[in-house]
Amino acid sequence: MNISNLAVILTDDCNFDCSYCRIPKQKNIIAPSTLQAAIPFFMRHMVETATITFFGGEPLLEYELIRYAVCLFNDASSPEHPAPAYSVTTNGSLLTGDMLDYFDGHAFSLLLSYDGDAHDDCRKRGSNDIVEAALKKIQHYPNIKLSTNSVFTPETIGKLSSSLIRIAELGVADIEFSLDQLAPWSDDSLNTLAEELDRLIRFTTSFNRTHGRIPFAEFRSPAVEEDGLFACGGGKNRMAIAPDGRVWGCTHFHAYFKTNPNDDGVSSYCFGLLDDFIATFDSHYPTILQNHASLRQDMFHSGDKFCFLCDNVNQCKICPVYAARATGSIGDLPPWMCRIAAIMNTAKSTDL
């Protein structure tokens, strides 16, 4: 286990009710005692450049736990195991000046969930102005590394290019976007996606010529994985601690099994409660990690077609656990995800 990213899911609660989230909100909060036990253990298994991501729900509902965890991580650091970098993923609505001062003082990365023109369509209605104001304010803090993530659904996909262009024009240098693929995408919505990406590519080409950089993360990553087939890194270089004290390979496992608690795969993919995980690490961890080894793109299937038979298998990067939230089975990919992957890979291969 060589962890480059450890997600600390502080709470399953959220002050928003985004239509595409579908993860049940609960009042679960990670216990300070869980952090006290987890942090010294995981520090010994982190690479030098590791990042701790504070996640939710909405993590700023438990802001004091962020400060507490950072203290624990810093206290547990040593020359052999230096303090990690810190990141928080937030909807931005609860940000205060004191929080921003703290994040700036500790050089946090801050991923702000902001959907631009589509924000009020799917997130908390009326929150657009609040989050956009937070976005502008964050940019006055030089030590905070700001990025945004925008989510688009089949219903809002027609606002993708205008939303992302607006965010770029607001001065954000690192912009991500995601597609809600849990509900089916029709031919019309897929065609609109291709058209919107074409508009965004034209803007990006012009922007790159003027500013010498590409603001959209999806266009900075290669269409084809450099090391071949996509394989899930969960459990190997990524881990997550849930509010109930269970250890997972990443946040997607927590989200899936939280909504499918009776799925037989819990015993195959959950590393167990933290105390048990630590106590039996040498014997139990390799057993569960072996189950993650089959989470490779060529082992998945869509309908009655196995991915290893597809000519584009080397170009796909579809998370099987996220896909399972649409199909109900890990490794089973809905057909629209394959079509979206093809459209995205075509866009990524464009020479900007």
C-alpha cells in the first residue's frame, strides 16, 4: 500500500440536495477517535507527495474536524514521513473569511463544485450567486490552489460550453467537468454533448493561443492511458475512511455500498472497520486487495459484450463502481457510458 491520496469522508450530510447526487444524506460524522487511530497508521503508508482530501457530503459542515485532522497529520509527520498536502471538495456555500484564511495559511487545494449556467437547475436553487461570489473571493488568496468541477446531466448538457467558458473568463485556471451518467443518455443528449464539446474545443484553441495554457483538465489529459488498460487504483494508491469507520479503496465504493448495503460485494471490497483493518493488516489487506485486481477495463462488460472484445478498450477509463450505481452490478457498464467515453476520447484527441 503506497497511498498517494487518502480521502477522509467527514460526514454523509449535506446542506444541498443536488438532483444528480442520489446518495442518501445521513447525519453520520466521523469520530475524532477514528482520526486519532487512522492518521498515524496511514502516514506510514503514504508516498512523499501524498494528498489528504476532505470529502462529504459537505465537509465544511464539520470544518473543526478538518482543523483537528490537519493537526494530527502534522503531529504525526517526521523526516521519513513528511506532512501531506491538503485538499477539500466543497459546494462553497459555507465558506467564511476565517476558513479561507486557514486554507490559505495551510496551502490547501480547494475544489469548488460550481455548475455555471446550469447551477440553479440541479443544485440548491438560488445558490448560484453565493457560490460564484465565493469563487471570486477565493482567487484573492494566493496560497489556495483553486479548481472547479461542474456536473452536467442529459437535461443540462446544452449549457456545458457556455458554463465552462464563463468560469474560465472568471479567471479560474483549473476547470474540471463531469457528466451525470447514472441516468440514461438519449441519442439527442449524446449529440448535444458532441456539439458542446466542439464549441468548447474552439474556445480552448483560441484561449491557448492567447494565454499559452489550457484551462480545462479533461483536455490536458491524454486520450489513451500511457500505461495501457485502465485499472482501478483503489486500495493500492488510494484509500478512503468513511464516517462509520469503514475503510474503502476510494469514495466511490463508499457511495455505491451505502446505496446498496445488501450487495454481496461488501465483503469483497470493504477493508473492514478501521480497528480491525489495522489489527489484521498483514493478513487481511492482501486478500481484499486481490479482489480489486479484477477491476480492469478488459474485465468489464456492457450488456452482452465484453470490453476486451472492443477495439476501443485501451481508450476507455470507466470506473466500474460508479457504473454499478446505474446497473446494480460492479463491472457491468450501461451502454450510454461507452458512447460517452467514445465522444470524450474524440474530443481529447483534438490538437489544441
